[in-house]
Amino acid sequence: MIRIDNKEIDLKHFPDGTMLIKHLSDCENTKITWLYDNDEEYMVIYFLVKHLRTHGVKRIELLMPYIPNARMDRVKNSDEVFTLKYFAEFINDLKFDTVEVIDPHSNVSTALIDNISIIEPTDIILHLLEIVNSDGNTILFFPDEGAMKRYSHIASKCDIPYVFGMKNRDWRTGEILGLEVLGETDVVPGKNILIIDDICSRGGTFLHSAKALKDMGAADIDLYVSHLENAVWEGDMIKSGLVRNVYTTNSIYRFQDKGPVRVVKEY
């Protein structure tokens, strides 16, 4: 979905599938909000920016909570296309004055995109902890070292213990082969757990995490991710019932509140 100054773009299609876009702007400054749904939107963004520049708009800001292609932040084999790099070049060529993103997947994406401004999810998570940790019986879990480095300051700020995971993953297939829980593991039995990470697709990482934590005696398990893919309903995490609630934003999730999923921030 694409909005300009909080108004959704009027997008239609001709019979041949090409786009019919209409937008009238009389401002010198404008803000585009792009809640990514599909790759066709790349061309919509391109056409809109060219249209705005042609009609005298001088300053264009982009709010893009989710960075498309952020998972492909490196290549290891010659047959792998470095899509994040080329996507960043596409965005940079449009010369936005600022590009706001939330909780980007890796430092590679922030290094590649010009004029980037990062919205940290700290305030969202702190507010969420007021709810899930109202009885003081919750600890935090970070599924890997990357998540621990990004979010452990929240545990320190709230004086909450945490543990973290070590994943064994097949790079080519993405399959998780195993997960070990490390850190202050003696505090896990009887505690509620809030898992924190940036992104979830079908939930395999968090299913493995929940199983390992339950085996250690954890009580209720909740999950926060900044970016929840609609494909979560295709995986086994929700079906398993091991994760009580899934909290997220609307950066790429489109079903709003459904089942255990709760959208706690909208852009």
C-alpha cells in the first residue's frame, strides 16, 4: 500500500495490465508512505516520484517501515543475485531527502541506502513489557546473537534477565537444523518468556525456540517481531500453540488482529 501525505494512491489497471495512476499535489514538500505488499509497487514509487518532481515538489520523504529484499543482505555463491544491493540503488536513484525505516534486518541495508533514518522499536517493546510483565515474572529471549546485540539493552534498561539462542542453519535451504539456549538458563523454569526479534516468516526459528524453552520448564511464551510476514499462517508455529501471543506492527502484516496475532503499532 502506498500513501502520499496520508492519502492512499488511486491505482487502477488498463486491460493490458499496465498501471493507471492519478495524483494531484500542490505542495513543495511531501511524504510517501510505502507499506510493502508486492514488487509492482517499485514501479508505482518510481512513477510517483517522477510525477511529483515534474510538478514542482522539491522535498520528498519516504517512510518505508520494511525494507524489501532485506533478507538477501549478502551472497555466498555466484548464482545468487544480490537483490538488496540493487534495490538500494533503485531507492538512491530517486534521491529521497529522508528514508525512514523500522528495525532494519541488518547493517548492510542501512549502509546501502542514502539518507536513511532508523526508527528503533524500543518504545514499542517497553510498552509491551508493561503488559506482559505486569506480574514481574517475564524474562527475555533473543533467538540468536544478532538479536541479542540489538535488543539486550532493553533487558538492561528494565533490569530483566535474558537468555539467547544459537541456531544451526543450512545456508542454502534456510532450514534450521537445531537451536541451543544459552545465557542465564537457570532462570528459565517457571518464567514467562517474551521472544524478541526483527522478522518472522513462517515461524520456524520461533517454533524451535519455544520447544527448547518449554523443555527447560518455561511457562507462557509470547513473541514480538517488528515485521511479520503473512506467511506466518502457513507455518507450524501458530498451529503448535506453543506461542501464546504474537505482537507486531503493520509494516508487512495485513490481517490485523487474527488468532494470537496482535498489531500493536500501525504506520
